[in-house]
Amino acid sequence: MADLRTVHVVAAIIRKDGRIFATQRGYGAFKDGWEFPGGKMEPGETARDALVREIREELNANIVVGDLLMTVEHDYPEFHLSMDCFWAELAEGSDLVLLEHEASKWLSVNELDSVEWLPADVRVVEEIRKVLG
């Protein structure tokens, strides 16, 4: 089998008032699946810069990027995903506006299993649960 191409992406675990922001994809092969918002890194971009740009493009919001939670390596049928997941908070005065997603929810740690996460994001949910208990 040929080596899968690697797609490098970033994801934000946005926290506010003890809850975590989840988005539902409105397009593509994984439409309707739930994920942490973010997207592909551009050439020459740092992971943090990519995350700030993606959240501005997808959610019309400014974020403050915190520590790296984890990097997920996941094989999908068509590609290998390498996803850097960072804790993040909304910048003061910023609100989240869905520009590309079909739905969103603020979930407590106990509610994280209430949505159907995309396969790579399931690992992130497990890690969040370990860290936040």
C-alpha cells in the first residue's frame, strides 16, 4: 500500500466558564461529524499562527492560544492526519460566529460524549477528560 500523504492541521480547545466549544462540520466527507475548530496550516506558518487565522476565518473570533494539549496522529482512508491541539480562550470582546460549521455547542466535561466526534477528535476528548477529570 502506498504511503498516505500527511495533512498537518491545528485545533483549538476553546474553554469558557468550565465548558468546551465543539463544532459540527457542514461540508466534506465528514459532514455532520463533531470536531474541535481549526484547520490546515499554511506553508511557513507556525501552529499557533495557523490556529489564530483559522478561528478568525471559521468563527470570526480572536483567540488567545495557550499550551499544547497533544498532537494526534490518525490514519484516515485517504490521508494521515497530524493534528496539534491547543488550549485556547476567546480574546476579550470576541464572540464566536459560525461561518463554515452547521452547528456548535458549549459542552461540560460530563457532556463531551453527547455528540458524535470525528475519529481523530475522540482521542482529544479522552485527553481532555484525563486533564480536566
